[in-house]
Amino acid sequence: MKHRSRTLFVIVFAIVATLGAGTVFAYVTNSGALASGGWKTAAGVSLQVPSTGTPKLAFTAQPGAGARIPVNGTFAVSVAIEDGFGTVVASDSTDKVTLAIGRNPGDAALTCANPGGLTVPVSAGVARFTGCVIPRAATGYTLTASSSVTPALKAPANASVFDIVATAAAARAAHSAGVNRSASPAAGHRPSPAQPATGGPASSSAGRELVITSAPVSGMATASPSIGPLTVQVRTAAGAPVTTGVTVDLSSSSIGTNEFAASSGGASLASVVIPAGSSTASFYYGDELAGTPTITVSAAGATAGTQPETISAGAAAGLTFTGVTAGTGRFTRSAAVTCTSGAASACTLSSRAPRGTSRFLSAQVTLVDRFQNPVANSSGGAMTVSLSQAGGDGLSGTSVSIPAGASSSDPFTEKLADGRTQATVTASAALGSAQATASLTS
């Protein structure tokens, strides 16, 4: 029994109360079933991978294969830490990922406008880069990435090849060089298929591109595609509208539940149709995961277009436990979380200590919205979360505090008696006129 493994069960009790904004629930984050490995985070903690297999880096968003991005045009990139089966290591919000150019035919310097530039921390196993720019035109660029995990994780094996192209004006000038520098083609000259005539709407599919012409949108996390509208246009590389009609596929870089619709709150769809005689169509977006997802519009025979959007957490709706670790006091490791769905979620945590039966549990209490996105405490003062214990051998305190502007408390510690006796710690806090409660049973 010396090496007996233990399982922690987290049962989150949903306290339902009617508020002006809706209903209050308590949630726990779902990180998947995890097993230990030989890799460590930057803080020296064993990296918990969701299954056996070597963890690695992978692009979950990047310029598409064959994409033609204008010089100084922006694009977004997401890099995930995954196990050998492609499952995101959602338990890791400690490490940092560094983005770089892999193949660099233009000898250019990559920059990204997000905080941290080319090195950003992961959130639930994913690092997101926005406003990225490669300022020099060339054919055959690729990206690569590295992380602070040790030993070093393999660089992404799914990097796509894309081009950085000159602006439309520069492209037209280059096309005209050595042929004719006048504003219009010489008599009898037929424009190249890659450079359609721009005197009116184009009828050829060659040289087409898709552009999201509406400004970037922002909105709260939602289960309904109600953020927008966004407008996509098909046009030539020179900017002339194309009115022959096309079906535009819609996709998002978000790893959360997301969907599109032709109207606000409408039925989910994967594409919109730009009808013949028009060059534009509109659509709406919805995403349950807070962040900066990149929307991609694509169609056969046309260069895809992208645009980053902003999804923020919704109103505070409950509490959860995050940053859970378990151990003997001398040796600790992050505890893995697996949750079932439903309002009263039941979560299972693997609490086996690195060298023996767990005797201590450490965790933070986090304020979340109804989609389990962390929510900053906007009450204007510290939020007091009461802690109580049943069946254990003591807590580090009877309460923790979530500071104003923060989403999580400082860690608390629970002593698990002899490491075999079941113990339950309960966190409770007032959310408006309601009380949210979450219980962690080990």
C-alpha cells in the first residue's frame, strides 16, 4: 500500500440563483486525463501529458499553405503543446513559447504586436501571437517555434509554406516592367491571368483574393453566433470587385466551441455564398473561449483572408479550483483534471504523489464565467472566499481573497490526514445576491 495511487474527486455544486443577467453556477476546468512524463516546465514542475507519448509543439493557427500575405500585412499564429496523439496539454499555463521564421528566403525579421512580442506564455497549453508581420517579399516562408519545456520539445512538424508579396501597386509595377509602363495595356496586349484587367468587375477566377473588409469585432464569450456582422469580399489582387459568385468557407483558430451563422443567433453553418452579381456577403461569429481567435475566409481559386477578433470573458457565474498540486510535502506535482459535463459537474483528479501517497493538496480558487473562462474580479474590492473542510486534517486558513482586478486567489493548502482518509474542502463566495459554492473531494 506504500505506493498506492489515489484519486481525487471534484464535485462542483451548482448554486442556481436568478440574477438580472441570468443564472449562477459553479464550474471546474476540464483538462483531460493526464499522466506524468520526464519533461519539466520552466518552473521545474513535471509536465503532465494527457497520455503516453512524447510531447511536442504544433501549429493550431498559421498562414495557410500557399497563402499570399502582403508586405506588412498582419497574420495570427497559435502554437499548442501537445502529447504524441495530438491532445493539447491543457494543464500547462506556465511555459512560454517563442515564435520564429523557419525558412527565410527573404532574410526578413518577424515581429508580432501582442504583449511579449515573439515570446508569450501559454494559456491552457496554447500560445497565441497576433499582429505578426514579415516586411520583406519572398516566396516559400515557413514558421517554427520553441518552448521553455525541458528537455526541448520538437518544433512543429505541420508548418505550412506561404509567400509574402508586394502590395498591389508594386505588383502591377513589377508586372509592367519591360512590357509597358503606361497606365493601360498596349493595343492588342492581353493581361496575364495572374493580373486581370482592373477596368471593371473581374470575371476570371485567376488572381482572386478574399478580404474581410469590416473592422475587427469584439464581444463576450457566447454559445450563439451573435458577434458581428463581419463582411467578406472577393476581389482581384488590384482591388477590383469580383461578381461571378463564390462559396466562402469559414473557420476559426479557436480551440473552444465556436460557430458561424448568416444572421445573428441563426443556424450554424460552415460557409456563406457570395451570389452572382455581388462581391460581398456577411456573417456572424460565436465563441465560448475567451481570447483572440483568427477568422479565416477561403475559397477555391482564391487567396484566403484572415482577421483576428477579440472574445472576452462573460459575467462572473461561479467558482472553480485551478493550479491544483498534490504531494507528500517534499515532492509535489500538478494534479490532472477530468470532468464530466453538466451543471453539477463531477471531476476526477489524479493525486498520486511523485514518491508515495499524497498527504497535501494545494489549489487556487478562480472566478469564472459560465463557459469556465477566468473572470477578473470587478467588484472594486477584494472578494473573500470562505473555506471549510470535512474529513481532513486542516486547512492553511479559513478563507482566501481574490484581489480586485484578479481572477484567482493565492494558493491554499489542505492536509489530507494520513493520505488515505477522504476529505472535502468547500469554497463559497457571494456573487451579487447569490452564493456560489464549489467542493473538492479527495
